[in-house]
Amino acid sequence: AGGSRSLSFNDVATRTKLPIEQVELLAMKALSLDLIRGSIDQIDQKLNMHWVKPRVLDLRQVATLKTRLDQWTNDVKQMS
């Protein structure tokens, strides 16, 4: 724990399978939900995080989370 971590928008897009144009929206949502703490560097297209919310999930919760994220991803894609 401790320290900070930076992820490029490109890395986030690859890992989330989202278009790079939607990474900033995803980051703003994660920040607003207090899932991460940090900042968005629009110029360098980086997400700088100094804290990530810890979470332990059982398999049922993981399945539910996947379903909700899939639905949210579809909703975001339809907006663009």
C-alpha cells in the first residue's frame, strides 16, 4: 500500500475493452463513486491514483458485477 500509480488511457481502454474516448468518463465515474482517489491528466492522457477501494467479492457478487458492468458498457457505447 501507499504511493501512487499511473495508468495511461490506452492501458485502461485495453483492459476494459472500451474505446479510448470513453476512458475519461469511466475514470470520472470511478472517482465520483469513491472507488479510486486521484486525478485525471487530460494532457498526458493518464489516470493518476493514490488509493483504490479494497473489496472482497464472492462468485455470485462477481457475476452480478460483471452483468452490471456489461450493461453500463452497452449504455455508454450507445451514447456515443
